[in-house]
Amino acid sequence: MKTMEQLLQRSFHLETEIARLLDLPIPADSNRIILSKIMCSVAIEHASSAKSLIGIGNKTSGVSLFRLQYEALVKAIWILHAAPESKVDALSAPPHKQTLAD
């Protein structure tokens, strides 16, 4: 059976490989692909934070980030494959000043 340290090390290695893939150039300059890539990066950030928390013994806080990681990944897939163009445009648009004030 592997120790938690071994599992975390393997997970960090996988994360490094995935991050390398995300650094590749975007094949098409579309808002849909850019937004999906951003959400994948958010999912990886959540995973990295979760592993760091688990590694220092804060397991409850670390595991709670898995929900956010999952949601970010699902949103990335939804944006790439299913989101209506109107939603992609709305997510790509800069926030309005009124929205920021609310």
C-alpha cells in the first residue's frame, strides 16, 4: 500500500505533466477554447491547493476543494462542448461597472 506522501508525489508529477499540456499554444483563437482552458487551469489550481493542504495535515479543508475542482472541470467541458454561444460571449465579456458596484 502506498503512503500518503507517495500518492501526493505521484499526483504532483501528474499535475506537472498536465500543466505542460496547458502551456501549449491554443489551436484556435476562439473565446470558447480560451475560456475552457482558463477553467482547466482553475481546476488544476484547486487540485494543487488541495494537495498542499492535505500534505500539511489539513485534510478536511483539502478534500473540500475537490468539489470546486470538479465544478471547474465540468464547467470547462460544458464551455467547450455544450454552452450556447450567448453564454460564451457573456463569460468572455468584461464586467460592467454597474455589475462590479453591486
